[in-house]
Amino acid sequence: MSIRSLPPAELVAAARAGNRRAIGRLLTLVERGGPTADAITDLTHPHIGGAHVVGITGAPGAGKSTLTGQLTRLLPERGLAPAVLAVDPSSPLSGGAILGDRVRMDGIAGDNVFIRSVATRGHAGGLALSVPGAVRVFDAVGFDPVIIETVGVGQVEVDVVGAADTAVVVVNPGWGDAVQANKAGLLEVADVFVVNKADRAGANDTRRDLELMLDLSHVSGQEDESGYRPPIVMTTATDGNGITEVWDAVQAHREHLDATGKLAARRAARLRYEVQSRVARIIETQIDGVISASVLDPAVSPAIHAAAIADQITSV
């Protein structure tokens, strides 16, 4: 029997036995959603909880893919088996990921590494619906850590926090990236800062700017109540400088989460966020038909405004 024809239970068993084609098939099915994806969630749930989920985000061109690639080379040397979810914008025609994992992570391979592109499918909170299922699959089959890497600065990138235990924000020398990240709310949620391309002019200035932002957060009372202060790591990802320090910082944050009990709280918040997103999508799908019917109803006067139609629908 081919992998494509296996029922979910047999697919999960094959994936947990190390069959990479079965893993790929599970990822495809959970990304599509629906009853089969829900069945896979039920089957993988007893096997999850061991993987540390790391979100890597920042402005386009910051070097996130290079940094991620260097981490996936380093981690197997430490006895770890990393999986990467490269979150791409969706193609407006196919709905699939535009950039693709092979383009972004070319040359990285091995039994202990798995790289997968996932499309946001145009949904503002795309990560909230497609990524958690993929993370569960990777976790259930034994990959650890699971790295989620995004392509820009926006709502999708902020959603990384809803799907990660540790959020790594990458900026480049100069204020441009930091300003974009700050506007998107990324600086407020970073657990680790990375100033990449640290061999360029202005790198130390960028570090000082970030330190100042952290100092201001402390003064204004926005600092983590446990006293955790996000470290700032200087890297030149193209030649591997600073990569070990990045992972050490991620590990230190994981230890902080464990020691303070925040890991369980963060994962509970992640589950709550996923539930909210699922409920919102269900309501959105159901109500869309009602709205369309109301607007297209010939009995609806052109003089009736949107608020009146909304009131009629919600009063039912």
C-alpha cells in the first residue's frame, strides 16, 4: 500500500518509525485542514510536548534563512534533530508557498533534519491555523527543536509568538530593521535579539539602541516580572560567527521558562490562541454565506447600510 493511501493511524505509526515520506504526507494533510487533520491531531497528541519551538522572525533581508540554515548545521552536531517550518506568503494562484523550502534552505539535508515550507494562505493569522498542526507532527515523530522561520515584518510574524516557546528577532545594523520590528510589535515580544551582519558599520550602535529600548522597558514597568532580560547576540551568519551563542541564548531562555513555570503557561496560551483562531475561522466561514445572501437579496434596499445588515444578522 502506498503512503498516500494509508489511513491516518498507519501514517502516524510509519512517521514515528522514521518514514520521511509518511512525515511529509502528514504535514500535507494537516495543512489542508478538515476532519483528517483533526484525526491526525488526536493521534499525535499523546506523543507531543518534548520539542522546544523556536520562532525566528525579522525584516526581509535580515538573514533569517542564513541564520536558520547555520542552526540546522550546528544542532545535529549537538545530538539534536531540528525541523524547520519556513513560513512563506501564499501564491495568489495556487495557494502554495511561493519561495519553497529547497530554494531557501538549499544544501541542508540529513536524516536528523527536516525542512518544510508552509503557506500562510492569505490568512492574517495564517500561522494560527496551519503551523500548530505541523509542529505537533514534528514533535510527535521526535524532531527537537522545531524552528519556525518567517519572511517579513507584519501580523504573520507577530503570530510567531503564538506558536513558539522562544521568539528570536533578527535585525541588521542601522535603525531601519529595528523601527520596522518595533512598529510590528516584535521588539515587545522578543526573547532573544540577534544583530546579524555584525561585521557591518553601525552594528554596535544598533546593539546600544536595543539596550536602550530594554532599559526604557524596565523603567516603564514593561519588563518581564521575573526579571528576564532578552540577550542581544551579535552574529555574522554567512560565515557562522555567533551561531553557537544564539543557540546558547535560546537554551538559556528555555531553562528560564522551565525554572519559572512559564513554559507550561506559554503553551497553555498558545493552545488558547489556536482555539480562538479555529472558532473565529468557523464563525467566519458560516457567516460569510449569510452575509452574501443578505447583500444579494433583491428585497434588500440599496439604502440599507452595512451596519443595519450586520444588526439584522447578529440579532437572529
